[in-house]
Amino acid sequence: MSNLAILRRLKKLEKVFAVEPRDDWLDIVMWTGSDGGVFGHAHCRFSRSRNRTEWIPCSDEEEIEIMRGHYEKDSHRLYGKGPRVSFREYLERFSYLGSEELGVKRKEIIERLKGEIDGT
């Protein structure tokens, strides 16, 4: 039996048993602005075997963790310049391009941080 015949039979078997080929995903977290979560970050997932892309907004907890990382990297300053600010102020002044719904949710998250010392 030739290789081509074996491949045809394999494809028929996959259809009969609904076996899907392995799907490896590459997940990258990036700032996408309006397509992201409450602070604009999203997971961009690429499928290697199917050449598909999915955008999944980050959860609120992931967003806070990402923003804390930016805050630390920027030495507690807005965009790394000027005087030091609290984490809450850093979040309030961060550029945001999302919907009004997410804007309300964003403000709620920032208000929750109000009782924390410097948002930590």
C-alpha cells in the first residue's frame, strides 16, 4: 500500500471517529486597548495547526497583576517619569480605550483599592 493510500485511510478514520489532530496553542498576553479587559490587556491565542487566532480578554485579577508589574517596572511613577504615585493613582491615569461598561467596572476596581496603602 502506498503512502498516499495510507493517508487517505487515516483521514477517513479520523472523520468516522471524529478524531481531531493535535491543536497546539501559543498564548501571548498583550495590551490591545478596546479589545482587552478592564485595563486593555488580552490573551492572543494562535493555533499552530489550524492557523486560527482568538482574542480573550484578561480577567480582572490578571489585569491587576499585570498593572502591578508595570507599576513596579515604572518605579511607582507614571510611565517611569515624574513624582512617585500610589498604585491607585497609577491605575486612574493609565490610558484606557474600552467601552463605558468596562470603564464603570474599572472605576469599581480602583475604588476597592482605595483602602489599601499605596494599592499594595
